[in-house]
Amino acid sequence: MTEQPQPTDQPTRTAIVTGAARGIGAAIARRFAQDGYAVAVLDLDESACAATVDAITADGGRALAVGVDVSDEAAANAAVERVAAELGAPTILVNNAGIIRDNMLFKMTVDDWDAVMGVHLRGSFLMTRAAQKYMTEAKWGRIINLSSTSALGNRGQANYSAAKAGLQGFTKTLAIELGKFGVTANAIAPGFIATDMTRATAERMGITFDQFLEGAAKEIPVQRVGLPEDIAATASFLARDEAGFVSGQVIYVAGGPTD
Ligand code: NAP
């Protein structure tokens, strides 16, 4: 087990991971629990968080399921307050919740645009604004935002690529504003990761998930697709004390260079 030993005189740190019922968020939540943090598992449907919470508690960790739509201001604020009251002041935040509404620009609806901006950008803003006060009070914090290689442009993803590029600017600004409080902000930009999100893309393309994975792996220098655990390992590093001089960065985790 990869463990981040915490000094015994320090209380356990509390981390919030959004969209943690499955996929990358679930892997980050489990990894953070192994690293010794109490973990708030946030997702749209509270009951959907049970599998992640149960996996953590079965391993002896502490976790709390919280249902929240991160794009709803009151709900985001309430979720962060609940985590602080029931688990401890959150000083680590991973803005991971995400959706795709892919379509070519000429077919993209305003709803497709607004939904994607709402979850990725507005959601990350609301969650960060609510959580930052606990970090600035503690004079320590870690904010990790999930961007994507799609930020560099991707056919059929005008909404998603704009949101993921926007998150990079958001991240750098957080790093500038919050650095003096001991808070770092970084973005992880994954390439192809095998999750329900990429499974949905395969369905939309009319091919099986296995065909999609095989084709994608051939295009990636390390000749495999990414796993949620690849992203969790990067998040684990960024959350550590020893990563305190890494801030405002976008780390591409894509099995090769990205352009
Ligand atoms: P996923 O399997 O689809 O999981 C995303 C989770 O976010 C779901 O549990 C979803 O809940 C939840 N969610 C959606 N809208 C929400 C909202 N408004 N409030 C709270 N939770 C919400 O996706 P993933 O592949 O793990 O992706 C995780 C993150 O990595 C996303 O930000 C994604 O854009 C990014 N990313 C993924 C890839 C990839 O290849 N998979 C590549 C680059 C970046 P529901 O199930 O109820 O909708």
C-alpha cells in the first residue's frame, strides 16, 4: 500500500472528491483513503456513492457519502458545510465531476453547451469558493481540477474542450490568489481513460468498448489506455506536503506527449 505518513500530532486531513461514485473520482477517493485522509465522496446521487464509501470503510478508512449537484450554488455550499461538520474541515478538494454532451458544433444545442459549462466550470467555481475558506483558515490546502487533453481541441467537443481549457485558466488564477495561504492549485489533464465516460463515447460511435480501447491504445505511445488509478496516483502526489512547490501547473497524464 502506498502510504503518506502524517505526523501523529496532526489531525487527519479531510478531502472532498466530486463525481466520486465511479470512474476516476472513485479511484482518487480510494487512493486518498489509503493515503490516510478522511474522504467525502460527492456525487449527484448519494446512494450511488455507497460502493466507494463501502470500499474505503472496509479497508479501515473514513468516508462520507454526500449527494450534491455541484452546479447548484446552495447545494454546493451545503455539501461543503456538511463535510466540515461530519468529517472535518476540508483542506483538499478535487473537482472531478463531469459530463459530456458531444456533438459537432452545427448540431450542438444551447442546452448541450450550458450543461457542460455548468458542471465543469460553474461546479468547480462553486465548490472551490465554498471550500477555500477552510484551506485559508488552516494556512494549507490542495485544489486539484480535472482538465483533459481535449482542452487542446477535439472534434465534437466544442463545449467540453472550452470547459476543460477554462479550468486550466481557473487553476492558474487560484494558484496566484491562494498561494500566500499555503494553498496550491493544479490541474490534471488525462488522455484516454477507461471509464463509463469513454464507454458512452464508444456507444455513440457505434463500436464496442473493446474495439474502442484497442484502437485508442494503438495511438498512445505507451500502447495502452489509461486507468483511473493512473490519475489517482497523480492526484495522490499533488495532495502531499512534498508537492507544496508545484502550483498552477497542468499535468498531462496521457501515456505520451500531447502535441
Ligand atoms: P464518469 O465515469 O462519467 O464519472 C463522472 C461522475 O461525475 C459520475 O458519477 C457523475 O454522476 C458525476 N457527476 C456528473 N454531473 C455531476 C454534478 N452536476 N454534480 C455531481 N456529480 C456529477 O467520468 P470519468 O471518466 O470518471 O471522468 C471524471 C473526470 O475526468 C471528468 O471531469 C472528466 O471530464 C475527466 N476526464 C475523463 C477522461 C476519460 O477518458 N475518462 C479524460 C479526460 C478527462 P452521474 O453518473 O449521476 O451522472
